[in-house]
Amino acid sequence: MVGSQAAEAEELSSAPGRFFDVTKFGAKGDGHTIDTAAINRAIDAAATRGGTVYFPAGTYASYSIHLKSNIALYLAANATILGAAPAGGQGYDPAEPGAGNPYQDFGHSHWHNSLIWGENLENVTIEGPGKIDGKGLVAGGSAESAPLNGNKAIALKLCRNVAIRDITIVNGGHFGILPTGVDNFRIDGVVIDTNRDGINIDCCKNVRIANTTVNSPNDDAIVLKSTYALNQVRDTENVTIDNCFVSGYDLGTLVGGTFKTAASYGRTGRVKFGTESNGGFRNIAISNVVFEHCRGLALETVDGGWLEDVTISNLTMRNVQMPLFLRLGARMRGPAGIPVGFLRRVSISDVTTIDADPRYPSCLAGIPDHPIEDVKLSNIRHHLAGGLTPGDAVQNPPELETAYPEPSMFGTLPAYGFFVRHARGISWDNVAVRFGKPDTRPAFVLRDVADADVHHCRADKVAETPAFVLDGVDDFRVSDGRPVAEARVEHADHQEL
């Protein structure tokens, strides 16, 4: 550092509440010069008294940026932090040794090999109308663990009181934002257009995600996880997700404003719980979310975690794959001896779905002796494209108890509306099940289900096709419905209505 920069840094560090302009610490912002050292000098100066590290308009090529407690990064309009490609023996911080374990992939288990990272911090903010572009980050495979490579835009471990507001993230690597064990965490007004996961909330408590847009055609958009990355079981709980948009447009076309998509179905971007689920998901509320050209809502617990006390409302879905997917499985990727988890007390209401993939209707699937319990579905318009027949479907889908959960895991399902297996205490109230083209599969197929209540529901029906097929079902009720107005079944080995 030249003498004038050192003097100015000393002056700024003694003035609490000041802005610490990275250009005053030597950053060029020309998109070519590696500004890592200058940015970290500014952060060190701000951390001495607490303050804001300011990025004026420009492109700041960088490797790993080290967050500190009691600071904010502010990206001004037309300011970009650019994740540079490793070159000339320079690159991102090495992944911390010994942090990983065999129960999740490398990306979930390391944080330091990131563009921006912090550990054991408090009172941190990243904000402003500027952009983070992870162009030089890698997104998967063996390259993630290679020396000098970085694979996340923002990674936080064991922090509290963190806010990320208003920024745009493009090309976020494996994860755009990965907080693990972060409590009192807020994301508001963020836009992400990325090649892998957008936001993964892992083992975090007291989280608020609001007014945020995530486009992630090749992976998930907003995900709640509860991994074993901290070498202990830790819940993700007390989470709200409000007023958000998730999608699977072609990469870059969301921020580019063209909103292109080459595929009718199959893009990934969605809201999901799991797959990693060693701990639990508790006290979650989701509302006012729009899904487009992506998969639907997925609630999955397959590694022994508990998923309970979840309320979801006001969703709109268009061109999605499997609108609602609830899966309790037994993959059990975690320490030996942990029992199968449970999925219970879930309410989903006020959902409008149009033109969904006809192969994969909504599915609630537990496993033998471990049913999904106490799920209430109400005020739902459930419209699939239709056009299939029973011959197109897998009539006896495999259990796949230990498999990775995905909407396509069972093949084309034998119902066009809802396929429910191994469940107890399921109710549908004011649900309309529709198809675009005539579909000769039943609207509802229930197998090994007890205490099911269908009230004031409607279903499209082709002549000679039953609306309901019941196999191994106890205590089933239909009331005030169409085309089946009333029905009461105490037990059915096999019955069609």
C-alpha cells in the first residue's frame, strides 16, 4: 500500500459510521485488475470501528472476500463484484481442511472457497443496487475441490444478525447464497439468476426471505435444508418466505429481460425442503409465491429429520412439474442409528396451478409403516395438461424407500390429479382437479391410506373412468362433491368410485 493510502485508511478507521470506499484502499474497479487485497483492506478498516465498505460504480474483479463482524458491504448502482477466474497462481481461498463429512457433497461442507465468506460473525449486511457476478466460479463436479477454485457467491457459517438486501446475483456457482447455522437472517429484494442453487438455508433459525426472485433452470431456487455439515443435527426452523418468484427460464434471460425457455417441463427452479434432512424443519410459513417453468413445491424428509408445523398459502404455478410433492423416505444418509423421520401437520391452501406436466400429478408418498400424517389441502385449482391413459403410467410405482427424492422418481403416475400412498389423516376441501385434454386415468389414486376426507371437490372425468381408486384404504369419506356426490367407505381392499 502506498503511503497516502495507508494514511487515509488510518484516518477512516478512527471515524465510526463512515463509508470506506474501496477505491481509497487501492481498488481499481476496471474489471481486469484483481482487487481482492484492496477490498479486504477496506473491510479490515471498517471492522475496527464498524462501518460500511462502499463500492462505487465499476467492476471489481476479486477472489475471496473476507467478511468481518459489524460491517456492511454497499454496492452502488452499476457496481459489480466480479468473481475472477483463477490465473497466474492466484485464486480463491482453499476449502477449510477437515470440515467435510461423508453425509453431503463437498459444496455443502465447505465455505472458505467462496467469493464472499464469513464465519462466526455477527451484524453483517450486504446490500445495494449493484451486482455480484460469479463468472469465474465453478458449479459442480471435481472442479469444486480443485485448488484455487471457488464454488459459491456468498457463504456464511455460524453467524447471526445477517441481512442481504436489494443486490443482484448472477452465475452464483454451486450456491448463490449458502448460510449454514446462521440465525436471525434476512434476505429482502434480492434477484438471482444462476446456473445451480439460488438460496440454500441450512440449519438456520429465525429466517425471513421476502420480495425475492430466483431463476435457476438447472437446480433449485429457494431450498430449506438441515444437513450434517456442522457435524451435528440442527433444525431449520422459524422461517418465512413471502412475496417471491421462482422460475426456470434460460440462464441469464431473467436479468436480461427476455424470459426465454426452450423446454415445456423439466426445469428445476422451485421451492423445496430437503433433500438433505438430517435435522428437522419446524414452524415454516410460506405465502404469495409464483412458480413458472419449473418444478412445483417439494416437501421432502428422507434422512431421519422431522418435517412438521408448516403452513403454505397463496401460490400460483404455471407450466410446472408436479405441483405438490410430499415425500417421507428412508435414504438415511447420516450417522447410523437415526430412525426414519416424520412428515406431519402441513396445511396448503389457495393454490392455482395451470398447464402442469400430465405425467407427474401431485404426490404424497410415505413408505410402509411410516406414513405422512395430518395434511390439509384446501381451496386449490389443480389443472394439468392431461391427454394420457392408464397405459402411459406405471400402475404399481416402486417404493424406492432409499432413493433420492424427485418428482419423476416413480415414473408416470397412475392418477392425473393426486397419487397418495402410505398416508394418514389427509383432507381435501374445495379442490378442483382438471385436465386440459381428456385423460383416462382416475383423478385420485389412494393406496394404504387411512382417514381421508374429500369435501366439496370437483374432478373432470372421462366416461367409464372412475374418479377415485382405493387400494388398502380405511375410513374414506366424500361429501358434496362432483362427479361423486357422497361416499363412505369403512374399508376397501380395492374399490372404484
